[in-house]
Amino acid sequence: MGDHRRAIDAAVAAGVSLVAYTSMSHADTATTVLASTHRVTEEYLRERAVPSVMLRNSWYLENYTAQLPLVLRNGAVVGSAGRPARAGSAPRPAPTTPTPPRSC
């Protein structure tokens, strides 16, 4: 969290007009270790009253790359979600007319 605080403090000192923070889905309610880091960062942005948006991405498809040998061997993507459905986002350039993210 120290790196996140320093980055936010540097943004405030530089007078940025908006911070777009890449968080994670349900960071405010999830109970995972990763979620707690994102939750604390989001809270710090609000405490500092920094104009910001939280980009709560889910999972990027390239995160499955290391699993390809296992997927090919088993014929399935194995995870801990408790359901067989998977969703991911492919990295790509931002659209020319993006949907506005949620402001805090």
C-alpha cells in the first residue's frame, strides 16, 4: 500500500485533475487479500479527496496463458470460482467513445 499512497500523494502534489485507478471487481466487499489492497487504495483516494474513477476490471485473458498446458491436457479451464463459467477482458486500445467509469 505504501507505493499506492506515494503515487496518490505525488498525483496530488502535481495537481492532477483526475486519477484513474485500476482496481478489481467488488473491491469494496470482496474478502480476498488482493481485494483488501485495492479497497485500502480506493479509501485513500477518497480520504485525500482526489477526483478519481475506479476501473474495476475482472480478469484479463492473458492471465490464463500460463495455464494453457494444463487446459490442453484436461480440456478445461480450472479455477476457484465455483462455477464453470469464465469471463475475461482482452487488452485493446480504448474505444474512441468510451463508457464513462464510475466516479467516486
